Amino acid sequence: MKKTLLFTIVCLLILAFPVFATGEGDQAEDAEKILQVGQVGGYRSLAVYRNTLANHLFLELVYDQLLFNEKGQGYTLEAITNYTIAESKKNLTFTLRDGLTTHDGSIANADLVIGVFKERLASDEFGATPLYNQIGKSIAAINKIDDLTISIDFSDPIPHVEVLMALISISDPDMYVKADGTIARFNEQETQIGTGPFKLVEYVPSSHAYYEKFGDYWDAENMKLDGVNITFFGDNAAMVAALEAGEVD
């Protein structure tokens, strides 16, 4: 009798374990997924990312890596649906996603993109991202084909124009205007308005920058992260210590 009772209890425990485990798994799934990133210095110390973070390229790459690399699919087009490059490498034409909105609710269309390009190209250092720095002087004309399609003509062939497609980040022109009406250069922007999967909600210099999931992102339903928190450290030793302590991922 005792053996039978013991056997019954053991069987019940075995059957119950998956239920408990499933419940814990469900709770884990429901928990917010925040990627904790460590960075020595601040925005200005992001080296090659220094002029791209404001346009969310860095965070888009984080998103692409997490979502697609595990499937072996590489990167995906973000703000655009397709593009063509002339055989001469002197023209690039691309089409934006229909209904794409920036983080402040503005509609991203050909007029917005052309406005940003021309504004940044008018500056003496060709603007906010390596895209402008590397090909800005070679842009001969930017034309609107329709509401969502833009054509760029180059004065010289750009052999690596396809690689530079990754640097086309769509942002609202308002982010480049300071409170006093002057144009903000590099990382002087007081706001960060893009179309990427994350939007800036809090920035404390020398402390951290927190980005949350952008609900109106075109592929929001497949986003695996709810947010990204970048913690700024004074030196490598402090960042490594935080990594070892599990404070950053």
C-alpha cells in the first residue's frame, strides 16, 4: 500500500513538473526583454557609429542581427522595399515602404527624404552619416519619381553604392534644427527622430540612453526586444566588471 501510494505521488510530481515549467516559461515570455549594452564614453565615442546612431542605424543593425542571423538570412531592407543600381554605378533608385512613419508621427515619403538629403548636403561636412560623407560630393541630382520613389544621380561611378544602401536611414528634418533655429551638426541634435525599430525615450549624458520598441515600426510584430539600454562607462575596466557582474549583455 505504501509503495503504491509512493509510486502515485512520484507520478503526480512527474506530471506536475511540466505544468510548473510551462508556467515559468510563460512568465519568462511575458517579461520585458531589454538588451543591456555597455559603451565606454558616450555618443561621441562611438567611433564609426558616432554619426549614425542618431539615425538609429546602430540599433537597426542590432535588431537585424538578433532577428535574422539566427536564421542565416543576413540583413533585410528596412525603410525601403526595393532598389536598383545602374550598370554604370552612377544612379541609385529606391522605393520607400508605403505607410512608413517616423518616431514623431510624420509620414516618410519622397519629399521628406529629399529634404533631409539636401539639408545635410548643404552643410560643410556633408551631414549626419557616413552615407553623406562618403558619397555626398558625388551626388549630382536627387529626383522624386513618385511619392515613394527617389532617384539619385552621381557625377562619378560609386562601385560600393550597394554596400552604402545600409547607411540610408530615414529621419525627420526637425531633428536637425536646434531650439535657436540653427542647424545641428553631427551629434548636436536635441532630438532623435527616425523610422527604426527603437525610439529614444531617455538620454542622460555620462549615464545611459534608453530606447524602447517603436510600435508603428513596419515589422513591429516580429521584434524580439522591448528595448535597448546603453550604459556609458568611464573606462574599459568598469565596463568589463559590469559585464562579469551580469549588468550588461
